[in-house]
Amino acid sequence: MVHLRFLRPLVVVSSLARLVLADYQEVSNDDQCNCYLTNGSSSHYFKIHKFFDFRDKSDMAGVPGLVTDATESSQAGVTSEYFSSKEWTDYWTLQSWNNTAALQSNDSDASVLMVHSLNNVYIEENGDPNADSKTFLTLRTARLPDYQSSCEFESVIHDYHYLSVRMYARTLGAPGAVTAMFTYKDPSGEAKLSTIQESDLEIRTVDPPDHIQYTNQPSYTSQGLDVQEATRNVTIPNKRDWTNWAAYRMDWSPDDTTWYIDGDQVASISFQTPRDPSMVIFNAWSDGGSWTGNMSVGTEARIQIQWIELVYNTTGSSLQKRDSTDLSGYLAKRDDSCANVCSIDETKKTGTAVLIQGGASRMLDQSGIFGGVCFWVSLLAMALAFW
């Protein structure tokens, strides 16, 4: 009986030890990380981490009225000072282009003039019951009598070369709109199917709310035929839908693009994976075509985003953070320059990284003797207590 009483506390102690070791050290800033390792089947190393937080910006919040005139809408200014701040302009640019050229082309079935407006991107108070944020970023598209008012912003960086991008978001509103997060390679004026390189997450409000479309573009041929290998229409698992808040993740690597919702992998496409440096784009739009559908006049749809997070590599001067080793492009494996490996997946605090390999491991190694002494002292104490 003495031995059984002695073994029970040892089991408890060993279990607690495993729990303690599973808690990684949170880094105070990203300078403590040499690279970032993502989890899941698309696990890869990346060099840079960025987090954009829209959850506590009440001083910038306000819902602007719609601009009924298309020309005035395209010329509208920003909706708050936030979109003129360096926090925004160093990384994102709001768009004000329209689809006039598409309406005049035989390559598009768009039926409505669509105008991107800065007026449709704004910070909004979170009025949810038991809200988990004070505010969020809203992208709005609305059908007016004479045109479709839409919006888009793209990254200042145009040379992302593989990344993991995430957003905590939901989509609300009427049928006939698309909200999206995607990578896109600028074809430099060559608007041909053969030049398209794009990985999409698209929510079509005409679809059932538990369906999302994932695609490595193009998803059709010049003859108008569907390319089935390029796209997946996925049912969101666990009876969830896109009207509820969820963490959406897209991992673009040389081999495939993989998508997750709340940590669950929902799709992976290796067919025609983008290969060249690209930008990242978010939008809310409709053009009355067969893909989006046609919104009824007076209706609108919105994507609301609490935060955006990226870990990524680039190919050019954008990689300014460290110059010790050229790690532009894809980090297929950890190398000598990646002494401290961090993770944004193992953290308990959104937007922060934890150290999973490197400095913390060395600290544990250096404290091995002290830890061993502590262990045997504890063991002896327990033995005496239960003798």
C-alpha cells in the first residue's frame, strides 16, 4: 500500500510537467523570432509576421451613408483618419476603379456598372450581444438604382512569394454579392487566361450559407468550359456557416494552396498553384454577372473583419527586416539562419507569436542540472511525506 500511495503523486507530478512544457514562451516582439513555422498539412517556414487589429478602434468608428452618384462615389475620400494613417497606408491601398471595360468586353457577362469606392470601407461598432470586440472593419457592396457600389483594398507588397494569411470574419447580407480574400499576380496589362495566377477564398451570398468556394484560377477555359480540377465548393464542417464569426486561413506554397476554417482543413488544390510573386486582396462586390448574381436594388452585403494576420516571404526589397541571409521565397526547411522558430498557431493570445524552438530550448538545456536537482529533492520530499 505504501508503494501505491507513493506512485499516485508521481503520476500527478509527471502529468503537470507535461502540461507546463506544452505552454510555449510568448515573445515580446517579432524581433525575437528568426522565422515562423505554421502547423497543419501545409506546414512551412516563413520569415515575416504582421498583425492588423480592428477590434478596438471606437474613436474611428462610423457607418457612412451610400453615395448615390457613381462618379462621386469613385471620388469619395476615406471614411476615417485610420485609413490615412501609416498603420494602414504602409501596408494597404484602397481601390477606386470600375468595370467599364468589362461591360464593353465580350469576355465578361457583367450586366451592371460596378464602382469601387473608399466610402465602402469603414470601422464599425460591434453591436453583437456579448460582443468579443468593440469594433471591426467592414467592406460593403450595395445595389443602387444606377450602379453597384463596391470596394476593395490590396496589399502594398506585390511580391509575396508564399504565405499564410488569416482573417477573423463573417459575411452578412442579401444574395448576389461576393466577399473574398485572395492572392493575385498583376498580369501587367496582359488580360489573358494564360497569365492569371490567383488563389481565392470566395463567399457567394447566392449560395447556401454553409458553402464556400475555393479556387486556383483560372477556373474556366477560353471556350467557356469549367476547369473542375481548379476549384472546390466546400460545405463548412460542424454545422457552421459564413454568417457567424470564424477564423479563415489560406496557405499558399509551391505545391498547393490549402484552406482552413477555425483550424479545420477544408480544401487543398495542387492544380495550377500560383508560382510567381503576388499581392493580397480583400473585396466585396457584384457586377450582375452569372458568378455573383444580380443584387436587388436597395440591398447590400458586407464582410466584417476583426483582424488580419500574415506570415510570409517576399522576393525583393520588401524583405527589409533582416538581411543576414537571403530567405526570399519559400522556406522549404529550417536552415542555420532560423535559430529561433516561432509560431502563431500555438499561441493563446491572438496576434502574438510564441517561441517553439531555439532560445527557450537552450534555456531548458542550460537549466538541466538545476532541474534535475529540483526533481530529486521533490521526489525525496514526497517519499518522506508518504512513508
